[in-house]
Amino acid sequence: MPEFAAAVAAALELIVTLDGDLLAIILLSLKVNLTALALSLVVGLPLGAIVGLYDFPGRRLVIVVLNALMGLPPVVVGLIVYLLLSRSGPFGVLGLLFTPTAMIIAQVILVTPIIAALSRQVIADLWAEYCEQLRSFGATSWQSMTTLLWDARFSLVTTILAGFGRASAEVGAVMIVGGNIDHVTRIMTTAIALETSKGNLTLALGLGIVLLLITLTVNAAAYAVREGAARRAALV
């Protein structure tokens, strides 16, 4: 117990003093995770809205596939991206393997199905409620989709949180395609795994505390947004 307390105290000291290695890992993690999340939203939200709004041949199959892809094994995604980006792969000439870009690609593949599947359900529920009203206004399909996405913006906060959680907690895929190279591709989750295996619990605990604080902050902000929206809706 005294050893654990000492490790926690040392970890907190690293955080308070803004240790250089700790800060570099945190900043790279935020860059990779937020970039992957943003790209996943750009692809996933319109995809989810289209599947939720339009009725087309094979729609049920697409829904099943999207739901299935939410459980993609990260190591399998990492392996596929590795093979595509390796020197013998079709995109090896780009030289992206063991770079933050490769890590972002892997995370986008993992996060996009989550964003698409969850947003599809939200848009489908809203469409069932407002379809007659939107049609009576003469709204086009594009106008209906953008209207429903805007109307569901606060409900979609949970979807965004799910995507951020998947990205920030990822280890296997980014370890394979990033290589966990110090000051190049080492992010919080891979660093925690490495430092724990080395017995460097101080840095591992420091990164773990920061990761928990980031998650709590993001969730608190999302809760505040939803509560504020609910109060404004109640006043209308």
C-alpha cells in the first residue's frame, strides 16, 4: 500500500510539473483521437442519416452490417491497415506505416461504424415522428436530412461520446500500425501498456489519471450541454 501511494504521489507530481514526456504523449493522443473522431463524424453522420432516412434495396443488410461493424476487433483492423500500408501493400508507396496518420486511419475504421449505426437509429426515430410534417412542407430529401440532423444535435452528443470513447481507449490497432515509437507514435493507451510492462508505474499512473480526467471532463461537458438543451426546450 505505501508503494502504491508513493507511485500515485509521483504520478501527480509529473502532472502538476507538466513533465515533458508526459505532455508530449498527451498532446499526440489528443491530436490522433480528435482527428479520427472528426473524420468519423464527417463520414458517419451523413451515412447514418442516409440509411435512417431513405428506403432502398439492401437497406436491412446495410443496417445489419453497420451494427456488426460496431464490434470490429481492433487487432484485426490493425492487421488489415498494416498489410495495406506495408511496403508490399497497395499503399506502401505512401510511407504511412508507423506514423500518426496510420493510427488515425485505423481509428477512423473503428469509430465510423459506431457513429453511423447510432446516428441511424436517432434519425430513423425522428423521421418516423416528423416525416408527414416535413413532407407537408415540401421539404426535399436533402432538406429533411439536414433538418433532422440539426434537430437531433443534442441527442447525437451521446453518439459522439461513444466514438470518442472508442478512439481514446484504443490500444491494439494503433499499437500494430503505429509501432509505439517514442515521441512519434506513442499515445496514452500504448504508453500505459508499455510502461506497466516495464514496471514504470509512475508514468503509467500519471497517464492513466490524465486519461480518466479527460474522459470525465468530456462527459461532464456533454451532460451540461444536454441538460441545458432540455431546460431550454422546457421553457419553450
